[in-house]
Amino acid sequence: MVALAVSLAAVAYLVLRNRRAREAVHALRSSEARFRSLVQLSSDVTLIVGTDGVIQYASPAARHTFGRRASTLEGVKLLSLVHPDDVGQTARFLGSLSAGQGRTVSEWRVRGSTGMWQWTENTTVDLSNEPAVGGVVINVRDISERRSLETRLTHQAFHDSLTRLANRSLFLNRVSHAVARAPRSQRPSAVLFLDLDDFKKVNDSLGHGVGDELLIAGAGRLSTCVRPGDTIARLGGDEFAVLLEDLEDMGHAVQIAERISTALRTPFRMQGRDVFIGVSIGIAAVLAGDSPEEVLRNADLAMYFAKGTDKGRWAIYAPEMHEQVLDRLELEADLRSAVDAGDIRVEYQPIVHLETGNIYGAEALVRWHHASRGQVSPSRFVGVAEETGLIVPIGRHVLHEACHRAREWRMRRKGARQLRMSVNLSGRHFQEDSLIADVQEALRDSGLEPKALTLEITESILMQRSDATLAKLRALKALGLHLAIDDFGTGYSSLGYLQQFPIDMLKIDRTFVDPVATPGSDPVLARAIIALGKTLHIETVAEGIERPEQREGLRAMGCTLGQGYLFARPMAADDLAASLIEPSRVPSVVEMYAPERPPLIPGALLQPDFQG
């Protein structure tokens, strides 16, 4: 009985063991099935790579990631699928596994199903010692979209969204590297700071859409003026910067600046019209010990200095510029005070008939006498007034003062030919919505007849040839006044506007008058402007006449009117009024006003025109 019991116990044990074995096998098979399903259905690729770098197994997802069936990858070296630039990194990564670093993650590029290189994130575990695996298991995940998004975000963080150029952050980073290399480099580096001239006029007259197009086109031209390795950045608004590295010398930076200036001075074609701008450029050397901000500030300061001298210029930074710019800032503050206090005054220079010498009219010229600086040249303060907007209240003051004086003089010269008053109109004032109302108010308050007023505008106002410009000019003409183009021929605009715009007078710039009657010079431009005026029935006035020969030469060409030191310097209103009322006093007036240089032609030429 005992033997039977032992036998039954043994049988029961064997049955139980077999049942557990079957359950274990079933569980193992179920686990394998689940694992196989997960591997086969996963969008990630599972690779098993042997110690020789050859792929032993690839999951079905390989077709979507590598563009090949899984079976065709088996027996292929993994490195042959990796981007050439990433092979070294991948090899080092796989080699690190043999050093027992366990589970690691790395990124590299592989040839994708579209034939393009795509980024993958690769999580690797070394199971070479596991008999069931016998290799390195790599989980490959496609991260192309993530990397693309990261690239876009990085680009947006360091690039200007409008022009696609580098932004201030990236530019300063590049400059910091140039500063770090400066002590070791035998060749200098430089930063150019660029500010577009007259860009605000484009925005105001043609709209911000055209302004954006102009910035994009300007950025394109900039790229043609520098070398491939140079960095161009848009710092904001209409300001740009260029980092020039490994230059031959600073003269090389000047050459590039001049190249940029020439390129941007050429008109841009925008929406069927020519748009003209210029550029002021500051140049600063990249020196060891400077911070990137200091280098950029120095270039900015040089640009500010260049623009203060005249638009369209360049300047190289020098330490003494700080004092000069401070002086300019003080000048601006003093100018504001002078405008608020009404200390800006007006002088008048006669315009005469070249044939008779009789007075045709006068041009009102703004003047500023500073308490400590003395007489400040208009070339110094008018530019400051333009940039700060002070030119608008100054322009209103001059317009009102000139109209009142003209009315007063005309009342004193009853029966005489009507004297005309010419007033310069700044481009900034022209853009103001209040312009027409300002002119109407000056005429109404003074009682001056509109036909006695001539507004002088520069060619830059007409260069845009916009509908808004034409409408404003026609509105001014509708008031009954006259329009003149000042310094005609010094701009870059087409002559076509002379027929389009309602122009009454052309003022020939003194640079075209200087060659008249000068030995060896041919005043071809002055002659052409006079002939053009005759053809279009537009009056011509020559500016800057200083010698009798110039007067005679211009008169012979057919120019009817002129002004300049030959006849009289600009003078106070009372002095000119005295010459209008008492012609015999004119010589003493002129000599008193400019004793260092009496008129070259007797003052009797300054006779009022009493021919009716």
C-alpha cells in the first residue's frame, strides 16, 4: 500500500509539474506574441545590431522610416545607412556601448522613405550577453518634424522675420566671437552701422506695405555688396548692420561701405514707380577688450555723425566723436528752446531780373542767432530740425512771417509790379496733414494774395511720384500760389514729373551756376535746364550768382531771374524794406550788412520794378 501511495504521489507530482510547464510555456508564448505584436505594430523601428555593426533584425516599421522592407536591411551595416556627416558620431556612440555604458540615447540622420535625410532619436541597450538576443537593441524614432520645428523656432529667435537677415541677438553673438579672435588675428574686423535716409518719407507717402517691400529689396542689395562670409543683420526699423571679418585693412571696410552706398542710391522700382533712398553709414573697428555692444555703439555713433554732416555719407568712428555728438545733442536742446521762445528769425535775399536788375521778389531764409554760439549756420541746425521734427513749427513760423512782410512791402509799393515772396517748404512739413491748412492760415492772417507766394520744394518730395504727392501739389495750386523746385538737377528723379506736376519755376543750383563764364568749363547743365524751362514754359531762377560774368552768361542763355551775393546777401526785413522804398540807400545797406564783401555790381541794380 505504501508503494502504491508513493507511486500515486509521484504521478501526481509529474502531472502537476507538466501542467505548470505547459502553463509556463503558454505564458512564454503569449508574452512572445505580445512582444512581437508590439514590435511589429509600433511606428518606431527596432533593430538588433551585432558586434560587427551588421543589422541582424529589423522590425516592419523600417519600411516607413528607411523606405525599405525589413528583410532587406538584415545583413546591412548600420553605418552605411547613416548620413556621412554623422558616421563618426554614430560609430563613437556604438563603441561606447562596449564600454558598458548601458542604455544610451543619441541622434543622427538616416536616409528616409522619401529619399531625403531625416533625423532619428536612437535609444540603445546592449543585450549582447543575452543568448536570446545576442546583439545591441536600437529603438529608432523619427524626429524630423520635431527637429524642423526646433530649427524654425531657433531661426525665428535669431533672424528678422521680414528680411530673413540675422537679428540683433545673433549679430551681437557674431561680434562677440570676432572680439574674442581679435588678439590672435593679424587681419582686422569691422562693423558697419547703416541707417536708410528718407525711409520715413516712403512709409508716410506710399504706405507701410511699400516700406516693407523696400526693406526686403534693400536687404537683397546689401547681400550683393558683401562677401559670402560676412554677416548682415536688420537691427530694427530701417537700421541694418554688417560684420566684416578678416579684412585686408580698414580701407577695405570703406570700399564696402561705398559699394553699399552706391547700390542703395540706385532707385528701387516699387509698384510701377521709382523710389529713391540713400544710406548713412558708420564704421567701427572690432578691437580686443571691447564688448559687442560697445563696438555696435561706436558704429552707431559714427553713423549719427555721418548723417549729421550730410545724408548719404559714411564716417569712421573716432573717440572725439563723443564730444561732437554731445555738442549736437546740446544744439538740439537749444534749438527746441529757441523755437519755443520764438527766437528763430527770418532774413530775405532779393531775386532780381537779370536783364534789368530790378527786384522781382525775395526768398525768405531762416536764421538763428544763439546767445553763446553766435550766428548758427543753417547747414548745422536745419538738418537737426528735420530729424527731430522741429522743422515743422519752424516752417510755420517762417511762412507766417514771410507772408506778413510781403503784404507789408506790397502795400508800400502801390502801383509797382507786385513783389513775390518765396518760402522753402521742407519735406517733413510737406508730409504733414496740416500743410494745406497751415498755408491757408498764413495767407488769411497776413492778407497776402496767394499769387504773391511761391513755395519752394525739393526734388526729393517729387521723387516718389505718388498719388498723394500729386494730390497735395494740386491742392496747393488750387489756393492760387506758385510752386518752384529748389536746387533743380541735384536729385535723381526722372524729368517726367515736370509734365505731371504743376510746377511754375525751376531754381538752378549754384553748382551748375559756378561753371558759367569759368575758363575751361562748359555750363552744359545750366544751359540744358534753361532750355528745358523754355520748352515747358517754366520760369528759371539761377542761385549763387557771384560774378558779373555769370550774370551775363546766364542772361545770354535765356535765364530771366537770379539771386546771389553779386546783388545782395540775405538781409533783415527792415533793410530790404528800406531798399524797396528808398533805392538810393541800397549800396549803404549792402555794405553795412556785409562790409567784408561789397556787391560786385553797384547797388543801384536793386531798384524796385516800377514798370507795373
